[in-house]
Amino acid sequence: MAKSTNPKPTASSDDIPDWSYWGNLSTTNLRSVLQLSLGLDPNKHTPALEPKEELRVLYWNRLGVAKNHAPGADWVVGRVVREDGDIHPEFTEVYLKKFADWIINETTLRPLPDEFERLCGSVVEVSPTLVNTKKDWTQRPAKEFIEEKSKAGSYRAAGELHGVSRQRYTEKYKEVVEGKIDEKSRRKGLLL
């Protein structure tokens, strides 16, 4: 068995968030949501005092990216709070689910815990009716692609059902669905 070259950093079991609590919040502060994106309980963790260097580095990198995007972001509640000219993560409120959606779908910041991805519905449970495992996932009618993407909620989540990237799934989706639309248009043109 090959050893992973980029293992997922893990917090101790005492630092794991109570997802039944955090997942039901509408808003929280920027510091807390960044810690949740690392699988750390914001109530039991201080970024600067994190004993694991890898988690500290991931936190500060995510904070830098979030600060860069915060002005004008739809996931900020009201306005960003500044202190000494810098965005203050403790007092800048964010919409939890919108932030999760942004970090998952608009950035390449990884890894993310599955529980965090569930905040915006990006982790989809595979149901036997959703995926036909008897044939190649690319060889299906447009209707199945449309239904699957609708149930999954995003191209990324639908791609994960088949173990492919968002980009790969999107390319195939558009090829099949738009191809079907073009075919119908050609047929209508011939019948008119």
C-alpha cells in the first residue's frame, strides 16, 4: 500500500468541533470558520498556540486568502472589521454556509473535513438510484446528467460521485447536455 505524500492534518480528539452545534449556526466570526475548515474546535483552540506546525501554517495561509477576498465578499455579514488597517478575524462576522461554499468551490485550499463540506451540501451520499454503476458514467443520456447534477447540488459534488474533478465532470456534462440540445435544434430545423 502506497503511503500518501500529503496526509490530512488531524487535531486531537479533544479539539474536534461539535458539528451538530456549528452546523446549525447561521453566522460566526472569520477566525472560527477558518478553524472549522481545518477540523478544529474554535472554542478549544487558539491558532497562534497550535502545537502542530502544519495546522498553524494552514490556518495562517487560509486567513491570508480569506482577508484578500473579504472586502465585497457575499459571505461577510455587513462589513469587514479592521484594526490598525488590517482585517480583524475575531470581529469580522461571516455567513457560515456561504463561506463554506466559497472556500470549497472557489479556492484550492485543501484539505477540508467532510463535516465542513457538508455545511454547504458538497458531500453527497451516493444512492444506487443516482449512479448507474453498470456502465461508464460518461455514457449516459443527458437527462441522467441533469438529474444527477441537480440532486448533487454542484458540478464538484456530482464529480465526486464518480471520483473525477469538478472540471472533468463539467466538461462531460456540457458535452452531453449541450450536445443533446444542439441535436434537438437541428432536428427542429429539418422538420420546419
